[in-house]
Amino acid sequence: MKINTKVAAAVLGLVFIGTAAKAQSLDDARKAINAEQYQKAKSMLKNLTVTEASKDENYFYLGWVYLIQDEPDSAKLWFNKGIAVNPKSALNFVGLGAVARLDKDQNGMNTNFNTAVSFVKKDSKPYVYIGKSYLLSPPGTAITPADANAGIAILRKDSILNPKDPEMFITLGNLYLSQLRNTEAFSSFTSALDVDPKSAAAKVALGVISKYANNFDDAETDFKAAIALDPNFGPAYREWAETDLRWALNDPKMASKKAEGVDHYKKYLSLTDMSVESQMRYADFLIYAHDPADYQILQQVATDLSKSAASNLKVYRYLAYSAYENKDYANGLKAMNTWMTKADPKRIIPEDYLYLGHLQIASGQDSLGMMNLNKAYQLDSTQVDVLEEIAKSLYAKEKYKQAGDEYALYISKSPHAPLTDLFNEGRSYYFEYQNQYFSKATPKPVPDSTLLTKADTAFSRIQQKVTKPVADIALYRARLNDYKETDRNNIKGLAKPFYDDFIKTVLAKGGTPDDRTKKNLAEAYDYLGRYYELVAKDETQASQNYANALANDPTDKQALDYQSRHKK
């Protein structure tokens, strides 16, 4: 259908006039921001920068919306426009300070915040927004104690200036809550309610305290109270949804809460104008859910968002994460490369390198993948699990020395490393020694005996941790101790006690051994046969052990050779 552009223009003009005629005050815009109706707030504020172009606050709040949506460049543009309108605009200098903080420009942050404070007279809002600035952080990163304390300090100054500002108390409470200082947070939020008993935001904040304390019933009560105060306050439904999810993850008996959480999130979306920004917040929720079904939804949401010209570039992060979890590695790698190459480097977080590494390894780009997993660990040392994945990749590529070192590092850093990783550490060092021992390189390398020591240490630690002997551990310790016998003409029998343990452990299990175990038993009996024949000079024991070897492997060459040499 062809649209008549003249008619469309006229209609749009009427819509604009109609919209402008409605209440479009700064207070309305701020209420929209607090309700997380960001698209609505931006529309209002853009209109206000035209109809009330001389008011610097309009530019600040528009910039602030962009800032909390992780678009600092756009935010900075509006803050500078506000300063152009009023060179002494404290709020807009706060905005520039917040951008500088996110850019890790400490000097720029301090300069702009100090400038803002120098212009403050009786208005508490610049102090409040300096406090809010310290609550801003890139996705996936926590508020540091230093940042929280800096925000708390500035707001304590504000409380002297204006002790009746509920927004100040809510911001102060959020700063305390970011450090799990629940008592101080509770006091701040209740102070906000004392000032404004109808504050839905303060009620929601109290519910968040209960959520983090896993007092889920109390949290629900507070969210319901917030909704009773303001049925259209979307953040109450969002926090309720995230509480439902946490409840389901903490208590398997409450698994149904996850579905309830999705319903609450849909209600939140309906109250926040279904904007691109609200849907991206929904994407954050789905990532946090970490459920296979949710990743299917996330990939579809992200795919739809990526088709919108209005989308934040961050949508490619969501696409990459969800595609990896859904094993759609080709599309995941494509999306992640788009994000990593086009996003401002300051917006890249450690988890991005983590997923990039995962996607590259899954796509056969092991070297690049391991490099990026290492990058993730260097940027965030709490990501210790990446060391395990690097170790596994190195092991699969038969780079055993590096794999052993990586397993050893992972085990030293992780309190939850499984014994299988300790076993793989030992095997890595053992196989590296074997490769050196049997190397056909010219000149032939001298095998590194410290590898055997490292392998034996790893195997020994396993045996100390388990309640019952492990046959495979005894077998590997026997083999590596045999390698320690460098003088083959003067064997001391270092491997004997471990082969004895291996046989004893296998026989204690009872039943018929599988073919692999039979081969290993033949190996053990062979060694004992040689020991009794050549070292202990006990032909009875030698004969018996060689016979046992043949019982497990009738083709065993050493045992057959012994029998052929001792035929009567």
C-alpha cells in the first residue's frame, strides 16, 4: 500500500501538536524515568529541549537516560548541550563526571564533580546524582567498596543540605545495599518512606533487601505494597520477577516461581512501553535465568532486536551469548565479532572475552579461543573456570606440559576443582615425560625428570583425598616410578609397591575384569614377574606372576618368552 506522504506529514504534525499539548513537564519526564519508561521519557525530554530550550535540567535528564542505557557518548552530547545553555549547570557537570567515571578517567570525574559542587546552592539533586553516578557500572561488574563509600560520603553531605529528599535516601540505601550493608540500607529506605509514605520506589527497595537475604515472602509483600501505592510502577514487577527467579534457583521445590517470574516480567514490559531498552533489560533477565529454554527465548528476542535500527549495539552481545548456549556457534561467533569490533573498547567486559573464547574453541579456533579465555581471566581473576577449559583444550591438542601447568594453576585457584582435574594434571605431566622419553628427534632430548615428580605429586594428592584406593592412580604411579629407574641394569623395584596396590585394588572389586583392566593386570604381573626373576631371584614367584599375566592376556609376549625359556 502506497502512503500519501503529504497526508502522513499532516497527521504526524497533528500528533506532535497533540503530544505537546499534553502534560510534558520535567516532573512527568522524571516520573517516567523512575518508572523505567525510558522511551517515553526520552520523547518527553527531547520535546522539552525544544519547547523549554533554556532549561539546562531538560538536557541533563535526557543525557541521564542515555547514560543508564549504557550509551555514554550520546549522554555526553546532551550534557554538553546543557552546559552550553547554562555554563554553571551543576547537574550537567555531574553528568560529565559520571561519563568520565565510566571511562575510567579519574581526573575528569573529580574535576567535573568538584565543578558541579561549586555551583550548588540549595538544590540537593546534584549531590543525589553524584551518588547515583557511583552506582553505574558496566554490565556484569560489581560496585567496588571504594566507589560505594565515595557515593555514601557525598550523600551524607547532601543529608545536611536537604534531609527531606526521599530520592537521596533511596540512593544512599542502594549504595549501602551494593555492599550488602543491609542494616544501613534498611534504615535509609525507611527514612525515605518517613519523608514520602507513598514512595513505591522505597517499598520496592525494601523488597530488594529481603530478596538478597532470601526472605522471599517478605520481598513479595513489599512488592505488592509498592503496586498498591502505584499500580503502574513497572520496577516493582521487574524486581518481583527477579525475586521469583532467585527463589526458584535457591529452592527446587519452588521451581514454578520461574514461570511466575516470566509473567511478572511481561507485566513489567507492558508498563515500560515495550521499548527496545525495556526488551534489552528483559534480555538481561533471561541471561541471569541461565536456563536452556530461556536461552532459546533470548536468541529470538536478540535476533528481533538486531533488526531494529534503534537497537543498542549491545544486542549483539546477547545474540552471541544465547547462540553459544544454544550451540549455534557460527551465528554466535559472527555476532560476537560484530560486538567486539564495533563496540567502544570501554564497553567490553571480561565475560565478552569468555564467550568469545568459548565460541572460537567450539568453532575449531583453539589457539585464539585459549588466548581470549586467558584474557578473560586476566581481566577478572574470579573467572577461574576458564583455566580448566584452557587446560582441557591444551590436553586435547596433546600439549601436555602446558596442560599440566594450566590444570595446576586452576586447582590452586579454585576451591571446587574436582579430583578428575587433579588426575588430568598428573596424566598431563606423565604423558609429556613419555613423549620426551620416546622422542625420535635429533639430537634426542633428555627427559625432564621433574615432570615425573609433578605427576607423582598430583596422583599422591588424589590418593590422600579419597576414602578407598583408586586402581588407576596406583597404575600410573607404578608406571612413572618405573621410569625413574634410569639404570636399567640395576633395577631397584621402585614400581613394585604400586603394581601390588593396583592388583590388590582390582581383585578386591570382585567379578570379571573388563578387557582394559585385564591388559593392565597383565602389565602389572609382567613387572612383578621380572622383579622376582631378575631382582629378588625367586623363580617360584616369577613363574606364578608370569602365569597370572598369561591368564589375563594369553598373547602377552614377556610371559610367553619366560615360559619358552623355562620349558622342561
